[in-house]
Amino acid sequence: MNENHCPRIAKELSLSVPQVAAVARLLEEGATVPFVARYRKEATGSLDEVAVAAIRDRLAELAELDKRREAILSSLEERGLLGPELKAAVEKAEDKARLEDIYLPYRPKRRTRAAMARERGLDPLAQALMAQQGRDPLALARPFVQADKGVPDVESALAGARDILAEETAEHPRLRAAVRDLFLRRGRFRSKVVKGKEAAGATFRDWFAWDEPLRTIPGHRALAMFRGEAEGFLSLSLRPPEEEIVALARRFLLRGQGPDAAEVAAALADGCKRLLAPSLETETRAEVKARADAEAIRVFSANLRGLLLAPPLGQKRVLALDPGFRTGAKLTVLDAQGGLLHHATIHPTASAGQREAAAAAVKALCDRFQVQAIAIGNGTAGRETEAFVRELGLDLPVTLVNEAGASIYSASETARREFPDLDLTVRGSISIGRRLMDPLAELVKLDPKSIGVGQYQHDVDQAGLRRALDDVVASCVNAVGVDVNTASQELLTFVSGLGPALAKAVVAHREANGPFPSRDALRQVRRLGPKAFEQAAGFLRVRGEEPLDASAVHPERYALVRRMARDAHCTVGQLLADAAARARIRPEAYVSGDIGLPTLTDILAELEKPGRDPRAGFSAFAFAEGVNRIEDLAAGMELPGLVTNVTRFGAFVDIGVHRDGMVHVSQLADRFVSDPAEVVSVSREVWVRVVEIDLERGRIGLSLRGLKAKETER
């Protein structure tokens, strides 16, 4: 860790230097973000996961910058170019753009026009022109005319000299910085359709003739146009007016008014148009793309969090159906732990006879296995199958479950390991049932991108998206806590301090030796050392003789809780059960060197509701009856729906017609909304009004304005 980075990060994130230094030290020692945020509040000043992750990411960025700086210094030194001034400039560069600008003139290049001119001995002529002393360019050029060196005449000599000056213009560090700023201030994001692609690119017709300032373009719009360009339908330009670039170059580099200065002016214009503008447009594209990616990834992360923390039904016996028209519905019955009890195929949307047989089968299975809830996949034939089940009058909660990614799970190595002898479709039905019981435990088995968390998830930086979504999964898993004796290997993988190898070792130990009787027994797992135990123990739950093992109290604080119990003249178990006993605890009395009020407050809150699940309580949701297809909709209808996706421009809502409707940000509330996430979140129930139906394009426009609030967190 470079401690010199701590003041800079503290300033950037509006934190104190000791806070940043503490986080940096803990991360360097192997602590995870959830552990630092939950169990090291005194050290960090109670920084939350967002702040801790921001420090971690900035430290990584600055480490990469340092690595690049060292590579540049090494390259310059090896080539004998590293003088004291250049070394000082490289060492002082505070960002990658400035660092690369300084290195650009010295970076090994392919054979450019300027390089070839230098080979012909024209660099002295270029420098003589650049002096701009009012001399005659023709007279200056004559001594450099040498046909055997590829300079047959005066004009060839001057052209070569201008090429050198054009390249030097494009590589001038201060000019590049000024033009870079001009791009961001005055650049325009222009899009036009590629000639002849109007029909094929109809999806992008909104951007066939688009022009707006770079500084204000929303990320989602930029990503849409970048996609159109990548698919060959749009042509993009991200530049300020060319004359403003040239004017800046003249202001920086043009000092005279004579004929030699005219040659310099021509070189500057050429350098700006041919070299500098394209180079900085490429840079600006990368900057706009990175900004759009970051915005999209934040949205995707929030959407994924909403899906993962959707309320669980809990440990109940479930009958699950993966619907289908032609092949029928794959039916499975699961026990309260998600184990498979029975599977079959029924045909609830076929002939009258098959429907009757399906009805008898569902009723018999519900009676036989004492089913407590029914889960139905929301894909093809989902609404029809839901209507069929509701008509049976079973007096059971019936829930449509988002089956995004279920088919990917069915064919995955995880599914094959769990159910090696079952057909893919049966595995899919099992996954649907388990998603109802515990969305988090089931969805962690999937690559988050396959769940459908955003509109442009395949267009953004994939490494950055993976890091962000993994952070969200880990955050959710550790916030909820994991029962170490029932959790899958995939769920354990995201527990702080474990990872894939230790998760596999925990499951292997459990299968070989039976359930863990205590948290302390985890120390017997092969390769699970003291550091991993410290990081993981507080997030793992064990229901055994030690009551604190089922709570979020970390084992390192068990002695403290036992002392509290003694002071309250009771046992730890009584302290957990008796509010009056807990009321006698004065947290101030237990403050010590490494334990402050933040930790003590957390401990007392946990003693009040040990092992509490932070997710909202489950409530069954039903779409409007009789509205199963887009053709069933009419403008003005008011319907219940579920938010499936939140973007910067609005939200998508499932209203049960196999196609999500869109609520534009302007239609989310009766007030101005700058960020849709302020109003809605994924998995939230909402009441919407249909305002527009486009059957040809399959689009549904919805509104929440003027409606009585009927939404609840799911």
C-alpha cells in the first residue's frame, strides 16, 4: 500500500485521512468489504460498504497508475532519455491522461510521416520554421533539397517539415490538455444513419439524426448510439467545432506573422485535423463510454440488489410449475428445504381431457405432500397456467416467479451436480420453486448477467460489471447471513473470507462429518485458517448449543456478551429472550480500547432479534385477471404490476402480458423525479395506468401519476 495515496483519496471522497488509512490497512491484511463495514466500525469511523468499496477501488486505480508510471520511467531510462526534468514531470503526473501526454513524444512509434521526414534530415528545417523569426521559408528549405535523400524540391522539404510540426502539435502536452478540456466542454455527440441502412436499422431510428452536447448526454443514450454504431447502422462523431481546436493551437504555438509563421499555421491546422482531433476523439469516446458504463453498472447493481433481496417465502413445501404449451408444464414438488419429492408433466393448456387430468394430478399432489404454496414460471404459458391453477380453488398462495436465467441454471455444472439424473426441464422447475422459497439462495447459482439486470449489460465494461455485481451478491449474502449446515456451495462462495475453494471444503467436511455443531467447529475444515475464520464466522449461522452462533454477533465478542449477561444476572440465552434483562445493559459501561459505541449498539440490536433476516416479509402477488396478452390492454386501464428493471430514464413493469411496459421518468410521480431509483426499485409492487399501446412495435407506455399508492416492498 502506498500511504501517499491516502490523503488524495480522503480529499476525493470527502473522508478523513485516518479513515482511509484504516480501510487501506485492513484490506491489505486480507479483510473483506463486508467484514470491514460490519465488524471494524471503530477503526473506520463507521464507514459503510459503499465507502469501503470506493476506497478499495480507488486504491486499485492508483496502484495501476503507479505501475504504469514505473514502466514509463523504466522505458525512458533504458533508452537514455530520462533527464531530471522529464523524470520530475513523470513522477508528478496525477492521472493517466497527463502521464500519457508527457510520455507521448518519447513513446516508440511506427514509421509516421514525421518520422520519415526526420530520417530525410528535415528536423532542423522544422525547428527553423517554428522559431517564427519572419524568414523566407523557401530560402530556409533550399539547403535541405537532396534528391538522393528523397527531398527532390523545396516544396517536398517544406511538406516534410510541416509533417514534423504537425506531429509535435499533436503531442504538445499543454495543448493536448487544453483541447481535451475543450472536447468535454464544447464537444457534440452527433449521430446519423449509415446510408442505405435505414430499414435494417429501424431499431435505432430515434438516433438517425441526433446532436447534443457531450457534457449533458445521459449514459443510457450514449450506450444506445454506441451499440447502433457497433452494429453498423449509425455513424458517430464526438468533437467540438474544428475551428475552435485550431484556434487553441494557434494561441499556444503561433507567435509570428511572417511567411515562416504561415507555414507553422498550416502545420498546426493539419496537426489538429489529422492527428490531434482524432486522437482526443478516441480518448473522449473512451471517457464518455467509461462514464456511461459506470452509470449503467450502478443501475444494474441496484436492480440486482432488488432481485436478490426480494422477500422469501421461507421453508415451506412448494409445488412448482415450469409452463409450456406444446410440451406441457413440468411439475415438481419440493420439501421445506428445497429437496425434490416428486416430478411429473401435466398439460393444463391442452384438450379438455388433459386439463381435467392435470387438475386431478395437482389436487392429489397438494393433498399427498401437504403443499403450502405454488410457484409458476412467468415465461411462455405462465399466465394461462396461473389461471388454470387459480380455478382449482386450492386455497393456497399462487405466485408467478421470474424465471430469467432458469434455463441457464438447468444446463449448468451446478445443476448437473445437484441433479445428475434429471432432465433439464425438471431442473428448471425445481429452480422456479426454490426461487420462491429463497430468491437469494437460488439466484447466486447464476451469473448475475443472465438474470437480466439491465438494458445494456452486454455493452458495458465486462470486468467492471463483474466486479460490481459480485460485490452486490457478496453484500446481500453477508447482510442476510448463511446457515452453514444447509447452504449450497454456491451460496457459501460469497460468504466473507471463503471463496470457491473454501466453500467446497466446507461442504465436503459437512458431508463427511455431519452438520457443524458450532461456529468453532469450522476451524476443523481443511485449509480454513484463523484469518478466514475471522472473516467468515460472523456471517455464518449455526443453530446449536451456543445461542450466539445463530446471530450476527462475532465470536470475538462472545466474551463481552457473556460479561453483559453476568452483569444482568442471567444467562446469555435469557439475555436473548428477556427484553427487561437487555434493558439493564448500559453500553457505555463496556467501551474499551477497541470496542466503541457503534459495535456495542450493533451487538445490542442483534441480541434483540438474533439472526434476523433484513428482507421484507413475503406477500403473494397476483396480476389482473383476464389480462394475459398485449391485445387485452386498453388505454386508461389501471393494473397491478411488478417492477422488473430500473434505468436512468424510467422503469419497466411486468403487468402479466409477457411484455414489460415502460414508465418514463416523467410518469413516475406527481413531482419532478431526477433519479427513478428514488421512487421505484426492482421487485416492488406498483399500480399503473396504461397510457399507450404500440402493437406493431410491441411497446406499452405506463404511468404512475395521479394514482393512489398501492405499492409495497416485496
